[in-house]
Amino acid sequence: MDHFNYDADGQLQAEQLPLQQLAEQYGTPLYVYSRATLERHWHAFDQAAGDIPHLICYAVKANSNLALLNLLARLGSGFDIVSGGELSRVLAAGGDPAKVVFSGVAKSEAEMRLALEKEILCFNLESEAELERLNRVAGGMGKVARVSVRVNPDIDAGTHPYISTGLKQNKFGIPIEQAPAIYRKAAAMAHIEIKGVDCHIGSQLTELNPFMEAADKLLRLIDELAAEGIHIHHLDVGGGLGVNYGAEQPPHPTEYAEALKQKLVGRKLTLLFEPGRAIVANAGVLLTRVEFLKPGETRNFALIDAGMNDLLRPSLYGAWMNIIEVDSRTDHEKALYDVVGPVCETGDFLGKERTLAIGEGSLLAVRSAGAYGFTMASNYNTRPRAAEVLVDGDKAFLIREREQLADLWRGEHLLP
Ligand code: LLP
């Protein structure tokens, strides 16, 4: 459930504000987020985990706007980061470094040092070489690094190959058969403290089974390690729970957490989740205006002012995202359109074969754009990135200004 609904006059609202008004006030393309939806989804996870010790580490990569991170930090959220940049954002937003886990396959020494200095909760290690580097960097600082090993359980998450991460052929994690050896090595290191086991098998999963299979494999590993005297304190199950862009019916966080909790009975394990999409996707829309309608011989095009540089998911993954009229009571005739952007690429589309009642100047909302929308935006074609607005009840807050052209060439220099 989210808070983007039509009012009695058929006008699409974000909470209590008409999107039409926001478009006029802030211009388009515009990302619009709903605070109530964001918070609702975070609480859904937190309450689902319920009475067992747990921490929700929101995956910053899904949407890293400081205002959003700050709202989550106020709820007590932890954060899953994949770069020193994301750690700096979390800190700038008032997040607690003691609730930060650091994923990612190629952490630099500088990133390790920053994370050690800030005393993050845990490094999720993705290779033996990373373990060696971390031990050395921590040693140089006279510190001890807390770690989990990100295990690759070789499970087919049944999702798009680009966002499937838990198969042998993926670059992520350490093959589960090799994990005990890495733990043994880590246990013998002076500047490493073993905290957990971690995995993340993919994103936009719509079935529980792959999660459950992964959990079983991880719990078996935890038992094996315990038999060797290596004790694990937390189980980090990663992110990946899907959302309904269209007809998908992903499990509710409660269903997911309940199934996990049953497996944890009798164990003293803290449960960590790293959800990104499930928290923020449906808390945002991309608002865009139709520039032109262009009839074609085989299809009609709706040329809009947002492109693949604003929202890459359809172009990159062929992702289907729902595109709806902001004014659902228009007099325009319904027709079939490919909804395409201004970028000079054939792959620049946000939706294909959509039935829409639109004309020049009509507003459209691309739903579920809160996750991996703005964070994957670029300046391709020298297009300033969109502004971001957060709606809270009947109030709107500009949480990121639209980029100015001068921002785009800041740092570029002419030859003397
Ligand atoms: N933890 C780790 C280690 C991850 O790599 C990811 C996402 C997450 C958590 C959060 O996953 P989520 O709960 O959001 O599924 N750009 C793609 C998604 C890439 C996901 C990468 N990793 C998309 O737009 O579909």
C-alpha cells in the first residue's frame, strides 16, 4: 500500500497534495516521495522481525537522498552501504555508524580506514584478499575490524540476471564450500573479530523459497563453524524482497520474517535485513510531462521530458514500470503509445505499448520509482538531474534542487 491515490476529482495526489500542483511549483521531471509510505514500509519490516533481536539495515543504494536517510535514522534504522561515499551520506544524514554494515566487492583501503575510524558495526567480506587487506589496514590503525563473510550459496533467485547475485558465476561473495576456511583464517587474525554470516542472493525476488534455501545453507554453515569453536552472533539475510511494479505478488515482510523466525527458534542469533527496494520503491513516483505526441506508422510515441538518464531501469533491465495519467478524467482519447524520452538512444524508453489518455502538456507519473530511480540517474546528453520533493501530509519539501547546467561542468577545465 502507498499514498499515491486519485482524489474524488480523479487527480493523482501524493498524500494530500495534487501532483499537478507539485509539477507547477517545482517543474518536471520531478521525483516525488511520500514520507508516510516510506515510514510505513520501514515499520512493516521492523514489526515483522518483532520480538527477536534484529536490525533493519536499509540499503542506501536504493535511494540515498539525505532527507530520506535522515527520516530512517530517526526511526532507528541501520544502513547497508557499499562505498565510502554512502557511509559519508549516512553520517551527514545523522545515521548511527554503529548500525552500519559495509557490503561491496572492492573496498579500497581509504574506504576501510573511514569505516574503521567511524567504528561501523560490520564489514561484509567478499573475498580472501579483502580479509587480508582489512586485517592489515585495521592493524595499521591499532583497531579490530568486525566482520561477516558474505557467502555465495549458489541459489537461483529467479530474478533478472543483472540483479541476481547468489549464483556461482556471479562476482559476489565467497563460495559456501570455501567459507569455513576463510572463517578459520579470520579467527586467527589479530585485527579481525568474527561477528556474523551474510548473504544477498538477488533483488526483486517474488518467492520465499530462494530466501529459505539460502537461510538453511547459512544455518548449516553456522553449526559447522560452532563445532569448530567459531561463534556467530548475527545472521544477515541481505535484501532482495520484491515489490509489485505490476501484477507481481511478492511475500509481505511479515510472511518472510515469520518463515525465518521459525528457523531461528532455539538459536541466539541477531537477525539483520538489508532491504532497499521494499522500503522505498513504492514510496516514490517520477513525475514527467508530455512534450509531444508523435504518430508513427507502426506505433505512436509519447515524447516525455524524462528519459533513461532520469530512470534507467526500463532501458537497462527491460523493467516494466507502471505509467499512469495524473489527470484521470481528461477528455483526451485513449491510444496506444511507446512512452519515450528525449535522449538520443533507441533504448531510451520508460514504457512500451501503454494505453494512455494524453495530449501535449499532460502529466504522467511513473510509479514505484522511489528505488533505483534517482540513484541511477546520470547527466547523459548534458541533462541536469531532476529535483526531488518529499511530501508529508499536506506539505511538500524540496529535498534536492534541480541541477543547474553549471553544476554539470563544475570541475572541467579548458586548456591554457
Ligand atoms: N544488500 C546488498 C549486498 C545488495 O547488493 C543489495 C542490492 C541490497 C542489499 C538491496 O537489495 P533490495 O532489497 O533493494 O533488492 N538497480 C537494480 C537493483 C540492484 C540491486 C543491487 N543490490 C534495479 O533497479 O532493479
